Amino acid sequence: MNDAAMTGPVTGLGSSGAECLTRARALIPLLQAAAPRIDAAYELPPDVLDGMHDAGMFRLLLPRAFGGFELKPSDYVRCVEAIAIGDASAAWCMNQGSGCSMTAAYLAPEVSREIWGARRDVLAWGQGPGAKAIRAEGGWRCTGTWSFASGSRHATWLGAMSPCFNADGSPVLHPDGRPWERTMLFRREFGKIDDVWQVVGLRGTGSDNYTIKDLFVDDAHSVTREQAAERRESGTLYRLQAMQLYASGFACVGLGTARAALDAFIALAKGKSQAWSSDRLRDNHAVQHIVGYADSALKAAKFGLLAVLDELWEEVGRSGGLTLENRIAVRQASTFAIHTARDVVHQVYHEAGSTAIFDNQPFERRLRDMNSVSQQLQGRRTHFETVGLYLLGGEPNPRWL
């Protein structure tokens, strides 16, 4: 593959997972060099966005029909890990936007082309407790505030997940009594963005709040995601739920962050001597053990997750749908990967000594980013309770799977 193919604008047709991974790895030097600017700006700067869009990093889960790559999950998360080795915030935004792009499989083709038709089009959304969508002629009138909208500063469209209500104010319910929810899609300029993202880590995600008030969204731009009746794309990828891609993708943000921290520590240990000693860190038996164990742990967590994703892919391709066992396996492997990555980062940060506390070193940023990854929904320790309940014969809440 020539350099022009790796750095110029690309589309998904005919591109393999290996080619996408090559392009992702080619971005690592740019991302590592830009990391201080990403942190300072609390968003991804133009040159970083240019590189990621040129490499197609926001289109890896978009259907091929709309210029996407439609990668299988194990190929996709390898790309997320590579971007995270460069910068965790860039990888987080990539995974968030990619998960959102799976919605294209449920929309009318002309709507999907409208939302993702330009090379730099990205959809972002967040959480919106208290939001409402009230039925109106031909669509919905939507009001609410949504938070943790990662990538909203560079997004072109926003989504508003909203419980639905009839015009008389009564809730729209599923036959089993559950509230009916739809995601309303609208151009970013129709939302009021509130800069609330002053945080410890993952600063460059720009995960702001946004608000809309009585905004009309027509039926064509609303969707109940992951409902078989609304699915228009037949590819195996869209028989999965976005939750499995969010969970495994964010796990690989953690794995990439930890790999970068470990690699930086190995480079440091080869040349640094400990205070009051002429011995290099590399000759310290405790350091040797930590490096050997940490490398093993990251590889085990990564390849365990990849194996689970490949098993899931084969099962869905064979049966046409996810089993509860598949969903449990992804939750288990992804949560374990996040916790493993966090432990590795903490270990190498400590062993790097006073070097780790300086801004011109990568360790303190990796520590902040990794701790922020593990604080998010996908890193909750209670996910292990869900897995344990299932293994003990109980019925876990499908909401967390």
C-alpha cells in the first residue's frame, strides 16, 4: 500500500481491516505530538481531525452503502487501540462517533446520505434524563438537555434519545409497558452547546452538554435503534447492538493507553538510573517482573477480547442474532480489559518515579486518561456482578449488556 493511499482521503469500499489498521498506526506519531495541544484545547485540533478523517477513522462502522468500511468488530477495535496509543481522547471520540454511525443501518438511505454524505460528517450524542419527545403532525417536538456528548465540538449532527409522549401528554408505551424511546437526529447548529468539560482526563473529547427546546424533528430523522423492524442493512455488523461496540471499543481505548504507558516506561527504564544509585532501572528485578507481568496482562486482556468478538461474529453470522451468552462474554472481556489496563498504568506510573510527575513526560497524562476511562459506564466494577449473576444461574438486567 503506498503512502498516498495511507494518508489521502479514503472510502470503505474494498478496504480490509488490515488496511484500516495500517492507516490507524500511521496516525500515531501525529497524535502523540499533538497530545499537549489536545489536552489544552479540550477538543481535537484541526490537523488531528484532518488526519483522522483522511484515514477514514470515523467511518469504520458505517455501512458500505454510505461510504463506510463496515468492519467486523475485532478488526475495528484493533484500530481503536492503535489510535489510543497515539492519544486516548482521539480514540474515545472515534469510538463514540463510530458507534453512533451504526444508526445509518436503520434510516432511509436518503437520510443516511444526508447525515454522513460529506467526508467530515460525524454524529454525536449524550445522555438525556428528563428529555421528552411529544408527538406532532409528521414528527416530534423535542425538548431536553443531554450530557457527556463526546466529540460534539467537531460533530455535524447531534442525536437526542428521548422518551416519547402522545400529543395529549400520555406516554407512548411498548406492549409490555416499557416507555417507547426514539433518537431524534438534527444538525448541530440547532442545539445550544454548553462548555462544561473541565475534567481530569480525556480532556480532548470535549464531552459537553447540549440543549434543545421544542425542536421539531420529522419522522424520517427519528429512529428507534436496534429494532429489527426498522433495520434496513442486512450486514452481520448490524445484527449486533452498538453496546457491544461501545464496550469493546472503550476497552481498547484503555488497552492502547496502557500499552503506550508501558512502552514509554520500558524506554525510560533502559536508560534511567535510580536516585542514589548507578544501577539502571532495567537491572532492577522488581522492574523486570513488573514489565514482564504487565506485558503479559495486556496481551491476555487484548487477545481474550478479540477471541470473544470473533466468536460473537461467527455466532451472529450463523444464527442471525446475539445470544445472552454472547453479550455476557463481551461485557466480561471488555470490563476485565479496562481494569487490567488501569492496573498496568498505575504500576508503571509509580515505577517511573519522579520522572512521571512532569508535564513533558507522557506518564501523568496517560494516568489521567486511563483513570477517566475506568470511571465511565463501561468500566464499572458492578459489571462483574452482572457476569457473576449469570454464571450462577441468575437473570442479569439486559440494560447493562
